[in-house]
Amino acid sequence: MIEIDEQVLLRQAYHTAMAAAMAGGRAALRIRLSPLTRTIKAPRDIVTGGDLAAQEAILTEIRGAFPSHGILSEEASAENGRPPFCWVVDPIDGTTNYYRGLPFYSISVALACEDELLVGAVYDPSRNEMFSGLHGGGAFLNGEAIHAAETEALGDCVFSLGLPYDVGDTCRMLDAGRQVIPLCACNRTLGSAALALSYIACGRLDAYLHPYLHPWDAAAGALILREAGGIMSDLEGRDWDFRTKECLGASPGVHAELLHRVRLALRPR
């Protein structure tokens, strides 16, 4: 009976994650029709009225379905502490793109129990694309099953290098990129970690490297990528978890080689 109840909870959470992500995306699109307010949180890091509107729409959906669960969101203080079940939310991942009118941003919603990711949804409002994943149940794009690419040679790899706000970390990643990217087919930088990880999950990209991701940046995308057969790790090769900062997400055929190359590139000289 417990197992049945857990499956019911998981399925309800899965649909709640998608509903919340879509509600956040619609709120972001609605606010984007008017001049956006902007606040500078830190150098090169902004928050807009769209972030706040999306967050409120997302939290309304979650609170309505799971009022006792904790919530960890980029633009708000943690709610209900950190109970076993905690929702991890990025109202708009790729805020600078959103603010500037570049159509590469997403809404990211995940649920974790302790450190185990259970469900994830990444919604791209610009394309009306909903990426989703369910622990042990696969990954999907608008309801259709998706899988990471079968790429095996770095020469065929479409690589994505994520650049953080910190200038030192950016320079470090650029140094690594100069040694790794020439081995790959090409590099594409989107500006949204959740979207990049989802693109690996459906085979559009093969790899994504970033030196510093917060839990809300990566949680939903990591779950979706894993359920699609991809690998999400730190730069020691350990599975991504909430303490991971430096990360490499990749399709299974290129992850090991890329990890080796990245580690060599970042090794102190």
C-alpha cells in the first residue's frame, strides 16, 4: 500500500511540476509585453518583474497541491525549512536573455526528497516546449519520449560552454574551452543551464560544462538528462547532487572522454 501511495504522490508531483512551470512561463510572457522593471542583484546578475511574476505563479501552483512541502527558489527565501520533500525552482533561468528579448530562457521546477530528485520540468515559453522527467519513468518533450544522442566521437560532439557571473571562473572556463572545443564539432552557448541540459536530453546538444551551478539552475535539467540516458556529474566524475558546483552534463558516449579532457585542461600548471 505504501508503494502505491508513493507512486500516486510521484505522479501528482510530476503533473504539478509541469503545471507550475507552464504557469510561470505564461506569467513571464505576459509581463514581457510591458516595459520590464530591472534590479541589479550583483555584478552581471539581474532580476526583473518577469522573474517575480513567474515565481509567484509557480509557488501558487505548488502551494495549492503540496502545502507542507519546502520550497527553495532563486528569488525567494526558503519556505518550510528543508523538509524531506523540497521543490527547487528557478522562475526564469536565463534572465539576461529574457530581459534583452533573446528567446533562450526557461522555467525550471523540480521536486527532491532529501538529495534524490523525483520529478523535473523545464518549460521554454518561447517555443512552447515542455521538457519533463519522472524518476524511473523516463524523459519527455511535449509528452513524447526523448533520449540523449548516441554520439561517440568528440569530432561529432556539439558542445556547450556555460559562463558564470564571476570573472575569474569565466576566464578559467574559457581557458578550458580553448583546449576542448577545437576537438568538438562546434560550440553553442545558450545562456540557460536548464535549457542546455534539456537539449542534451533530447539530442540537440551533446555536452554542457559549467563551473558554478546553484541547485535551482540544475535540479530539473539533471533529472531530465539522467532519465534520457545522459550523465550529469561533477568534475571528479561523481553524480551531480545539491552540493555540486562544477558540472559536466553529457550524452553517455562522450562524457568520459570529455571529463578526461576537461580535467587535463583545468589541471594547475
